[in-house]
Amino acid sequence: MQNPAWQAFVDKLLQLKTKEQLNEFLNVLLTLSEIDELSKRHAIICALLRNDKTQREIARDLKVSIANVSRGANELKTCSDQVKEMFL
């Protein structure tokens, strides 16, 4: 995503110096359900990269839909190894 608002958001994240600052910033910006959703998406990608469970097992363990896990798997097919390493 290359729109100016997204780039401003990414730039702001890079300006934050501590974990506490980042946590406070995101808590103001995101609802509890959005935080939960992002956490689950991160967990899905990490689980897929570990490659020790099936997509159905990941969906069951994380209590997410198989469609969400499949979407994550499809995204991983198109990203570089360098990007994948960011999640490990």
C-alpha cells in the first residue's frame, strides 16, 4: 500500500522510540477488536512459517476461520524470504 496516509502512519511508527510508546500509540489508534484481529493475523503468519501444523489445525488452535489462514498462506506465497524472516 503506497498511499500518503499509510506512509505517514509508517513514518510515525518509526519515530516511536520505546515499546511503551508504540503500545500507547496503538492503543489510542486501534479498538480492542482491531488489536485482537492484528494479533491473530500475526499468529497465523508465524504458525504458517513454522510449518508444523496444517492450516485446519492452525485455524482450530487460534480460533480463526480457515479462510483467514488460507489468506495468510496465499500472502506468504508472494512475499520474499526477507519479509518472511521479519515474522520469525
